[in-house]
Amino acid sequence: MTSPPQRWARAERLDATRTPDALRARTGVRLTFDRPCPGGQVGTAYVRWPDQRRSVLKWRPHSRAADLETGPLTVSRVLRQAGCPAPATELVAQVDSASTAGKRTRG
């Protein structure tokens, strides 16, 4: 007996030109789109802060920023405190029905 094949929902693409504008309206922080992340990652993009630091902008559709704070961001924070090289999240905001986060990159 076999199970019917599962139909996975198609990943939703980050609108890398609209999301930084929506973040600025929500937080006052002006991020500018730098380039898409490599490897077909549709939910992330490289952005620049006003001082030209580069970050990865991550978008989680149908999620709440509060859940991001109490879940994966807390785990990353604890890992960093234990000496693991987990990236620091510099900005988290709720934009429409998605949570967005800006994570520091190397260099």
C-alpha cells in the first residue's frame, strides 16, 4: 500500500524591492537592496544599512515576529553566547502577514 504523493506549497518569493520600503515605513530603518542571495534562495536577499554594512534580509511569510523572537532568535542568541558562530540578528519587524529579520553577514 502506498501513500498518495504530498503536494508541497510553493515557496513564496521575497519582494526584495518592496520589503525594505515596508521595513522603513514600519521601523524608520533605511535598508537598500544589494543583490539576491545565491543558490535559488527565494526568501532572502542581501541588503545594505545606511553605513554600508551588508546583511541578509530574511522573510518568513505567514509568521509572527514574536514567534521568531521566542524561537529561532533565542536559539541563535544562546548559541552565540556559547561560542558558536551564529549570525546576530539586528532587526526584526512584522510586515503585513510576514516577519522579517536582518542578520549580520561577515565582512
